Amino acid sequence: MRNIVIIEDNQDLTHALTFSIESTGKYKILKSYTSGEEAVKDIGNNLPDFVIMDIELEGKMNGVTCTSLLKKKYPQLEILMLTVFDDSEQVFDALRSGACGYMTKNTSFSDIINALDEASAGGAPMSFKIARMVLNSFKTKNDSPLTVQENKILNLLAKGASYKTAAIQLNISTETVKFHIKNLYIKLQVNNKEDAIVLARKNKWV
């Protein structure tokens, strides 16, 4: 029997997951947490095989940060994201942080159990929409002249973010954002963000 910890601030969902998962007889829910801070502090006292992780949690730490911290401390942990978010930035941030799979909350309980089975067998379970998004990402050209940070900033601008919003999301100053934007304008030989976004989309850099 494999042991599971749930990190989720919706108690009704936690109870429903616990009932459905334990009814299979293959998994046991050891404990649940509503915040990342609590989980990081306590989970080592009774380390599970799997963690089911939400992105939005109580407290200041989100599920992506919690996943990254847990994987650094306990690299053997398999962490399955289960969240309402299905946009590309959230998905790729979660996978980069070390999650083994990504399912959305409209997934049926039977599919969540199948995802746990797949992860147990060494797979990387993802809902159909997420898998398609990941697959499409490989179609993006990798000859972009932009750095990773410049690419992140341009992606945020393409989604309508302001300089200030981009700075907050990337945890950098607004002046740093402006510095990177100036550099990417020079690299792309454009004079404004609209032209930069058009060129980057045309070349599949964003």
C-alpha cells in the first residue's frame, strides 16, 4: 500500500479525495495540510510516497513553491499537482519545480486514481488538455535570441501584463524589467513591445 499526503485548502475536496482514494485499497492518506508552510515543516515526520498538491493554498506559500522546497528536501517524493489552473505558465512552473504530473480539478476521481497508478509505475500523468499544451510547447522554435528571463518578460507582456505586474510575478524590480525590455528591443531590432510580441509570435519564441 502506497502512502499519500494531500496539500489542499478545500476541506470538502480533501474529504472526497480521501474517501475515493482509500476505497481502492491501494493507497492510504496519511495526513492533509491546508498550507505549504505547515506541510514543509511537518511532512518529514511521516514521509509519504506521494503528495497531491494544489497551487492556491492558505498562507503566503503557493503549491509551486511548496513543491520546489519539498523536492529539494525529499527528492524521492512524487508530487502530483491537482488544481483549477490550466494555463501554460502555471503548468510549466509546476513541472519545472519537480511535479511528476498535472491534473485539473474537473478530472474525475477515477482518473485521479488512474493518475496515481500511472505515477506509481514511473509515468507522468497529465489530463488531456495539459498533455496537449506540453506537446505543443515542443513546436516552439529554440533559436530565440532572448534569454530565459527576457522570454518570460515578453510572455507576460504578450498576456497583457504591465511592467509592474511582470516585476511582481518574476520577483524582480520594475527597473530590472525595463532593463531586460531594452535589451530584447535591441536584439529583436524593434522599438516597442507590440512589434516585439508580433515578431516573437511569428517566430514561435513565445
